[in-house]
Amino acid sequence: MPLGAAVDFAHEVVPILKKHCVECHGGEKSKGGFSMNTRALVLEADVLEPGHPDVSLLIEQLTAEDPDERMPPPGKKKAPLNTAEIDVLKRWIAADVPWEEGFTFAKDRYEPPLKPRKVKLPAGPAGANPIDLIVAEHFKGEKLDFPVPADDSTFLRRATIDLTGLPPSPGFAAKISQGKPLNRDKAVDRLLADKQGYAEHWMTFWNDLLRNDYGGTGFITGGRKQVTSWLYPALLNNKPFDEFVRELVAPTKESRGFIDGITWRGEVNASQTTQIQFSQNVSQVFLGINMKCASCHDSFIDRWTLREAYGLAAIYSETPLELERCDKPTGEMAKASWLFPELGQIDASKPRDERLKQLADLMTHPENGRMQRTIVNRLWAQMMGRGIVRPVDAMNTEPWSEDLLDLLANHLVSSGYDLKAVLRLIATSRIYQSRADVREDESEAYVFRGPVRKRMTAEQFLDTIRAVTGVWPKADGDAFKEKGASGGQLNKVMKAHDLKKWDDRPIRTAFGKRDSLQAALGRPNRDQVVTSRPDSVTTLEAINLANGPELAGMIRAGAEKLGNAVDPKNLVQSVFRASLSREPATEEMEISLSLLSAKPSTEDIEDFLWSVFMLPEFHYIN
Amino acid sequence: MNPDSWYNEALPEQTRRKFLRALGAGTAATFLGGAPRSMAADRKSKNPEATADSCILLWMAGGMAAPETFDPKAYMPYEVGTPVEKIISTFPAIDTAVDNIKICKGLENIAGVMDRATLIRSHFQQDLGSILHSRHQYHWHTGYVPPQTVAAPHIGAWMAKVLGGRNEVMPPFINIGQRLEGVGESEELKAFTTGGFFGSEFGSMNLPFPELASQAVKPPGGMSPDRFAKRYKTLEGLLKNSPKSDELSDYHQESMLRSLDNAHRLLGSKEREAFDLSKEKKEVFDEYNTGKFGQGCLLARRLVENGARFVEVTTEYVPFLNWDTHENGHTTADRMHKQIDRPIARLIKDLEERGMLDRTLVIIASEFSRDMLIEGIPGSTARDQSRAKTDVLKEMKHYGLHRHFTGGSSVVMFGGGTKKGFLYGSTADERPCLAVDNPVSIEDLHATIFTAMGISPKTEFDIESRPFYATKDGKGKSVSDVFA
């Protein structure tokens, strides 16, 4: 057929693309960074010039003589396109690449609801935790048994480390071992009432999310502001989450570090300007939306577009913002707008501070279920080891239980955006208090079976060791200064507690500098927003744990302190209680005592402590 | 102690069988039998056949001036009153073992082994506006311009991830000579000295002081072998008798045990001696020992001999020190020649003598070159960072190349399947000394290195649902001319 002949996109072109191309260059795949999902993406990729089939790379690649150069590639075991097919594509290009309006090769995806949704609870015993009703229904559907309860000591260690980042005091473990049953609801209330313990622990989570306590690039040139003076009191006083979000999005002087992002030195690509960082971080942290793709080109993996990414950026930008596609200016100017116009829209004509306030209102709009679901899912993941939606930053993924997610979101709202109320609901559920699921393989298809073991964060791990040994670090030189690597963090804590000077309260790891041991254990440098920590122990970490000077120093100081106190048997017992919240078994006691002679040396005690600290039972929150 | 004792004794039999099954026969055989561990890539493009098993990167941190090392131009001796625009090279050229290759005076030993080298004179870097060492080093080491929305892995981490270790004890990615604490821009250095999104399993083992390297793999300070063994025995005993042993088959816990065992095995292995420079003959040590860098070269040789996959040895980046010459360029380059000349030549000869050079790719490279007048490339808006600004030479500190030049630099490759005595590309003889002939970008240079190691430059992993490639967008093209 002559080149000028009409081409039928739907009936001629689509079948060819489907047969040969979109397996790798469509749907969620974009091999070589090339996706054919939409006409815009095809044109953007510069593989063809509309109207000129003779100079099109696409045709050239499809007809290459050398099979290594030809598409589809040899590994695909697909036949090269025949002449008739090539002819169709040539006509398609010659006709300026016609495309059917709205057509895409992108797959139908789960589209999460935006607005809150009422949950109809399954029937169950009166007074049951609603989480358990939903979970029980899930188990029924999956033909699984409800997991057996964890014993009191396992529960207490889990809840205490999850909520305060520290292990339970040995006294509790002793009481439990004497057979005194634990009132679990009361225990949870007591932990949540420990305002300081709660705030110090959750600093780590929020520092990661907000890129706070950051010492890297841009910091030395004032390109980064910390938010500790705002964040710590907010956690200490359990600031309602809607206010919390409002104050981060439309910030005060103290909380503005989050939206200001990091001003990098030198030139950066268009997807890393402070405006685009704003777009990426606000959407990731509060909405579980990955805007990193869309801030360079229309996303292949979800529905967000370049225009929407820039719309969000333009709310923050003080100057007119031109859209750049893959780092190249497009000539189109961004208009301040936000992602869910069904809840309202930004008035782009207003000054920046007004726009930010509007965004804060939209973000915390009572009908913005996306924001509510995103935070409760993060809390669930922190407590249960795995999100109802996973990954926690891809809230467009189908949850394993919509009802459970919505139940938690509704609870957040009905409690007055009280994060502790959500944590309480989770921690007092039977399912949180169940034995952890033993998973033998990471890759098996995930079906919720109960809590998943969590590896302690660097901060939890080191704080737990310090709680066991009773040796806390001295404040480093910068801690009380306004500048420096750990710049003034403790000043902010003192101020929040109205202290004139630091009393003898422990200095938690989160307030110290990230040293090489902490880096090895997964404390991030916060160049990027971090929403989950590594969950496995690597060989290099293991070497560090076996012989690194930082840990060895901590253990030595601990051994020296513990050494003067007690006889070996008591020592073993109290270390087991403090570390694992349980009594040593008879064999464990024997093995430990065979290392610790009647009068153990400091070295013996060090080795004993090390052996306990290296147990997976210690490293993991079981 | 039997290195396998952990698995043979410590775990209850049922648990052990369970997790061997979970791991699959291949993996189980690996850690029981001691076969080399190999981590398969998520998704692989067709990989080229490797011409090298190991790679040693000799990193000239801080910007090594090509006209002062491997790309001599018209020599201008020091003379008060000389206009600075006349100065390109401050060292005369000398002959090398290859007729058509001349390099700078001061590198006589390396000149003697140039017949084993491929010299690329047309490498160039992207101008990042503000010329910052750490950013350009990030770009060179990861192939990506910082900042990135995800943590980009170091090329050593790519090799660790895709190829794995060469044996079961030696960490695949080792980084020698760079302090990451207590030096300027240390956070920026850490940002690329990393496994990035591959996770810390593939990150570098850092040995900032070669002479102290043995400590990194020794039992902790002052611990006798007996005590070390006893301590481990206690751990094993506690594990074996734990009332919670039924939980050990959980994959996280199991992988932790495997890591502890790997660490223990290394700390008790014969390969550990590779880290100990005091085990080297004195005359050999002395020949290498021009300082930390020279010792690092010796350490690299020992590590590669014992199974390391990727080793980087750096002259160390410290702002305004070493190759980072913002003044006194000539004097400093002279000092740096002395540091690198003897150990590099000896390293090449040692590898050759041991029959390892053919399968070991050694690379000398730097984040950019230097020039007397130009910051970045001609027309760049980058700030002039010379600390010895002058129109004519008045004192010695003015003499040398004090500005960061990204338009053309030299890379030397030895072994690993590259041609011998081969010159590739060139820069202009007159300022600006831009790469004029066969320019090689960082992406293409990485593609060349990856190709030698048997990794397709298009190798990709899905990160946050996006493809991420060994070379940017999978587009790096190997410079096939450099391969024999």
C-alpha cells in the first residue's frame, strides 16, 4: 500500500504493537526507558519523527540486519516484523502517528478510593477490638487459624520497644516470670503515657520521613534547616495529626525545614530543585504517592502526570515555573494546583503563603481519606512489621484489607487525629498480641498471617544495649551547640521539658551523631526521604558487630559497670531479663556460667554480653 | 574451629533441614560446600563474556591534571614573569616503553610499563555548573549526577551485586585509603561510597588506613584466638539451646545467622592474612611504601590475590590536599608523582608475574583534569577556584594548574583484556585542551569497565517500580577499540 494510504490505528497498528512491542515497552514495563503507553510517551522518546518514516529510529531498529541490533531482541524469541507489518507502521508514522483519544497500553490498575469510607464490621463478641473482627473474617476467608497469643514477656518486649524504643525494665520481666499475669491494656496505656519515651523513640521515624537531623550536602551552606525544635515538642505533646500536617505544609519559622528541602550546591537536574523536592516529598510523605517518576515525565507506573507534579511544585514556587520534561524545558508554565480537585483547588493567583495554607487545608480536609490512610498504614507497618498497603509509599496499591485500612483511618479521625489512639487500638488488639508469623521465604506470595518480626533500628538496638548495661553516652561536643553535626538537638529537648540544664536522663542514640556503626546498622544519611529501614543483617554489619570498636567499647563499658555488682548467676539472670525480657532456660544458664567463672573477669562478662546481643532473638522484635 | 560448625551443630536438626529446603539446593550447597557465592541480577540483559575477574580502581582523588601526568603538552619551565596563559604543562615529556606514547617526567616507573597499558586521553566529564569534587566524584563512581531521588550504588556495588564475591570469605567490594569520618565533605563522600538501593550487603568494606587493615578482620582489640573461639562457642551454645529456636527458620533470623557465620569465617580464615601488610616481605613493602597510597596498592594486590572482586585505592580526597591543587600545582604534582609512580608500576609487574594481569583490570582515573586558566569548560559559569590568581608568574605557588577542567582528561587501563601499549583518543595541543578525538564520557567509560567484567551496561533493576541501569538509561556504550 502507498505510504499516503489511510491507517486504522485501532485495527492495524495496535495489534502489531501488542504482538511485538508492548510486552517490554508498555503497561508497567519500560525497557530502555521507553514506554509506548501513550502517544505522548512515544513522541517524547524521540524514536520517530511524525510524517517521516524514512528517518525513524523505530523502523530502523525493527528492520536492522544484525539480530543483536534488531527489535524485538533475540532473547525474546520473537520473529522480526514482516514486511506487511513494517508497511503499516510506516504508514502510521507517515500519517503523523494517529492515536485513539484516551487509548493507553497501561493496565487497568487498582484505583484507591479518595474519600473516607464507612466500614461494616463483621459480627463478633461484644467488646472485641474491631481490628480483630476484621482480621478474624480474613482468616476465615483464607481458611487460616487465628494465631496463638504471644506470651506476656514477648508481648511486653514487643510493645515496649515498638512504642518507646527501649526494652521493658528487668523488674517487669521478673514479675511476669513469677506468674503474675500482665494486664496488657494497662501496659499499653502506661507505655503511651510515657511522653518522653514515646517522643524520643518516634523522633527516629519522623526524622527519616522529614529528612530532619541531616548533616550532608547543602547543610554546610545553610541549604537545610532542621525542624527539631518544632518536631520534638509536637511528639511530646502528641500534637493532633491534622495540625501536625498543617504546620509542616504551611509552616511556622520552626517547621519550615521540611518543605524547604535541601538546596544542593551547584546545578541540579530539574527533578531536584527545591520546588520539585516539595512536590515529591509532600506527596510521598503525606499521600503515599511516588511523584519521582512524574516529576520528569508522565509516570509509567501510576496515573500522575508531569503537569500534576509541577502543579504541586508551583504551589511552593515563588517564581513562575516552567515544566521540564526529562530535564528539557517544554515552554509550558506550571499552574499551582493539587492532585485531588474533587476536594477543592488551589487559587493560583494568591501569594505563596496563601497557597500553602490552601494546600494544608486540602491535605487535612476531612474528606481526604488518602492522607488518613497513608499515615495509619505507616503506623500499622511500624507495629506489625508490614503495611496493609505495601510498599507504604505506594498507596495506589491494593490493600490486603480495605476494611482494616479504613477502620484505622476512621479511628484516626474520630479520635481527633490522635496518633496515640491509633497505636493504642493496634497495640490492644489480639492480633498485635499474637505470636509472630514465621516466614521461611521472603518471596512467597503474601497472605496476612499475623505480626511480622521487625529488626530493631540502629537506634533501638543501641538504646537497648545501653538500657541493659546502664551505660549511656556522654553528650557529644555539638549536642548543646546550635551548629555542628548533631547541632543543638538536646537544647530543643531541654527547652521542651523546661530544663535549665541537662539532668542525668539518658541521651538517646537518635540525638547523637550518626557514626559508622549506626550507618552500618542502617541509620540513613537522609539525602532522600526514608520510610523503612533495612530488615536484614548483612555480612559487613556482622563483621562490624563482631569486631568494630564502637560496639566493643559499649560492651566493655557495660561489662565494667555490671562486673562489680553481682554474682554470675544473678548477672546472667538480670542480663536475660533486661535483654530478652525472660528468664534464662536451664541450659542457657549453664552455658553462660561455663563462660563466667565464679569470679568473672571483665573480659568474660564482655563475651557473655556480646553473645546475648548477637542472638537473633535480641536483634529482632519478636 | 570447623567453619561449618554453626550449621552442623548449632541448629536443631529439624530447623536446619527446614531452612536448607527454604534456601533451595543451590544456595545450601554454596554455604555448606564453600563454592563461590554468586548473586544473580534481578533481570539481566545479555551479558558480554568477561575478560576480567577483578577490578582495581586507582583513584586520583581531587582532580589529576592530565597535562601534568599522562597527556604532556608544551613544557614551560618556571620563570618569574612568564605570562600564565603560556602554561599548560609544568613537566617535560619523557619517553615510555611505547614509541608513540610520552608521559610526564616524574612517572618514569609507569613509563616503563606503558607497554602493558591502554591510555585513553579523551575522557571528559559533564560540567555540573559549580565544580565540586564530591559531586563529580559521585558522578564518576555511580554513573549518575547527584542528587538522585534514590540512592545510587557505587560501581563496586554493581559488581558485588551482579557478580558476587569470587570466593566465600572475601568481601567483594573493598575501598582503601579514604577516611569517611573527620574529613571535609565526609557526608558527600559517604553518599556515593555505598551499596545504595542494593542495600548495605553490597556496600563497601572501608579500610581508610592500609597499615591498619588487618584490624578490620581481626578479632577485636586484644582478643586472643582462644577467647575469640570461646566467645563464638558461647553464642552457638545459646542459639542451640534457645527456647525460641523454632523461630530461627524465619528468613530474617536465618539470614542474620548466615551473615554472622560469614563474618566469623572471614575473621578466622587464611584470607584474613591478605589484609595484613606486615606479612609482606620487607623489600616488597618498602618498594610499594611511598605512603598511604602505595601501601594501598600493595593491599589491593593482596586482596585481589585472595579473591576480592572490586578494590578501589585512593590517593584520598581531602579538600585542598593531594591532587586538589588550588595553588602550588607544580610542587604538589611533583609530590603526587612520587606517591603514585613506584607502587603503580610495581603493582602491574606483580600482577603480571603472578599471571593475574590478564584477568585483572587496573584503572587509573580521576573526577576531572586541571587547567591553568579554565574552570570547567570554556564558557562555564563555574566559579573560579584558584587560590593563586595572577597574570604572570611571581612566585612558585603560582606555577601549576589550579582550576578544575572537565573538558578532557586521561584514563589508564592495564590488563583485564585491554590492549597493550595502545593509545586511544586525544586532546587539543593548545588551550583549551578539549578531548577532540574519540571523546569518552563517564557512561561510556563505565560501559567499558562493566563489559570487561562481564556485565551488560544495560543491566537493570526495578527500583520503586522504575528501571535503574548500570549505565545511565542503559545507554553507556563500551569503547570496543580498547579491547585486545
